[in-house]
Amino acid sequence: MDLKQQIFTRLKPKAKGFGFNKKEMMGIAAKIADNLSLEEDALEEDVNAAIDEQIDAVRKQVGDKKV
């Protein structure tokens, strides 16, 4: 699974309440993937932690705007 798809998979349940469609969520996943700076040999745990950190940042920004 490529990084963008992995991010999308982790993003989907966390952003469900914001009403994004699949195309919008894939766009967000692509932006997150572009902003991640990981070593080539990063452990899966490190990758998941970095993804979750970026997703939480996006949720805070979107949540602030939706409220």
C-alpha cells in the first residue's frame, strides 16, 4: 500500500463527521503525504505516528472552521 492510500485509510474514520467526499479526502491524504518527512527505513510505527500527527492537525484546522 502506498503512503497516500495508507494515510487515506487512517484518515477516513477520523474525518467521517466533517462530510468530505472521497475525492476531497484523497486530496487531503495527498497533501499530508507531501508534507511528511520520513526516513526511507522508518518503522511502520513511526510512519503511523507521523500520519496521525498530521491528521490531528488537519482535523483541528477543519474543526475550527466548521464550528
